[in-house]
Amino acid sequence: MKKHSLHALFFIVAVFGFSALTMLLWNAILPSVLGTGTIGFFQAAGLLILGRLLFGGLGAMHFLSGHSHRRGGHMHERFSNMSMDDRRRVMKRMMEAHENLFNREEGDRRKDVKNGNE
């Protein structure tokens, strides 16, 4: 329980710190360079959230939940536990599935999309 409260406190302090830093940098640089207006603290926090959603997803939430950050970690684990023959079989099935998907007629793909198969 103590560990979670420390993480929450750190997260709150980090959000306030980054918001203040964003506000200070925006107000120091952009009005003179681009002729924009100045922003307040909550506008800076909103910009940080918007930027995170548009460009970074919700990685902080993923980090706080304790899950792995490695991309493809699940598949990496599965492949590392397979024999070489099993890996070849899986890769062959994946390649065949992709070939079948892209070698079909356009009308067949539309039917699959309409039926929820693709």
C-alpha cells in the first residue's frame, strides 16, 4: 500500500513539475518567436495530456500498472520457449495467412469486412 501511495505522489509531483516547465518554456519562447499568447498552468497541463494522447499513448498508466514495456514481449516469450521446428511451423502458418489475405479478389475482402471476418 505504501508503494502505491509513493508512486501516486511521484506521479502528481511529476505532472505539476512538467506542467510548470511547459508553461514557463511556452511563455518564454513562443510569444516572441511566433507571436502567440501566453498560457496558464492548466492550459500547459492540457497540452501535455493532449501531446501524450496524440503521440505517446498512455504509457505512464501502463508503467504504473507494472506491466512490461517491451514491445512484442508476449510473442518473444512464446518464441523463446519453442523449438526451432515449432518456430518454423508458426512462421509458415503466419506467412500463409498473410498470403491468403492479400491474394484474394477485392470483392472477397469486402465480404469478409462486411461479415466481420477481417
